[in-house]
Amino acid sequence: MPFFPATSGTERENLIEWIDVALTNARSIVTGLTADQLRTHPIPTSELTLGWLILHIGEVAEGWLGRAAAAPRPLETGRTLTEAFEYAETVNHVAPAATAEEVLTEFDRRHAAALEHLRTADLDAEVPVPTEMPWFPADLPAFNGRWAALHTIAEIERHSGHADILREAIDGGTMYDLIARDQGIDMSYIGEWFAAHPEVPAPQW
């Protein structure tokens, strides 16, 4: 079915399918935009840009599933604490000279790396709580690989919602039309359903 992950036979296959579909749909939100549009701040009260968001979505997937693949060892980056925060400030920045194609190529690399990590991760292995992040209480017990995968899904979907709002603010593009156009999905069945149920007002999005 369009937009929806297929039902698979194993837990790992289901997690891979859900994350793959979520990342693919997230990418469709920025389809057809220029680099300048990826860098713009379409909502005056927010610092978010679509370029930063799409790269962050890929970073979250690659990073958390990388932690799952490394478990029970911590994910080694070779960065000091200061360097880790400097990296976090720049890793999703869309440079002034960057093209939209370059941004999407990097997202695609992160997407592929995330799925590869998940294919090899031990879902039962303890994933150490990241000590280089301030978000987690000091007494929080370790996660496991499946927690990392589910957390990844939650993060992708949360930020995809942010991206939906930013895209609509840029040019009026909305989720169904964007995904249908980008992925070549025939969405006529939705209109046909409303045509067969005239008593139900069709939504305007």
C-alpha cells in the first residue's frame, strides 16, 4: 500500500521496512526544492530550515542505528567532547555553495548506512547511554538494539512532521502530493473514495 511499510515475517525485517519507508517519505518532502529553498527559514519564528532538517533526519538514523550496531561497545567517533559538540553544530549545515543534489546525495548516504547498521545490529545487545549528550539522566540504564531502532522511527517521524509544515510554508506542497509525485504513486484512489461518498466533505490538503 502507498506510504505504508509492508508487513514482514521477522522483527528485524519489520524494523528495516519501517525505517526505510520513513526515510524515503521524509526525502519526498524536499523533492523539487532548490538549494536556496533548502536554506531558507520559511517560518519567521523558527530557526529550522528544510536542508538542516532532512540532513538531521539522516544523521539521527545513521547515528542511533550505528550505536545499535556497535553495541555492547559505545559508538567510537574519535572526537573529544568539545569536538563532538562542534561536529553537531556543523554536520547538518547546508553550505552557501552546496547544491540541492549534494544535500540529497548526503542524505541518501546516511539512509543507506542506517539500514546497513540495522541489518547487522544485535537487537538484544545493550546499547550504552551516550555520555557525550546532555539529554539523558546519569542513572538511566542501557538501552538495547530494538529500543534504538524504535527511537530512530520516532525521531524520523517527529522531524518529518516539522518538515511537512516548513514545506507547506515554502510553496504550499503537502505530504500526499509530494510523495505521490516523487515516488510515482497513483493517488487517484483517494479521490475516487470521496467521489463514492459525497456525504463526506473532501479535505483541502
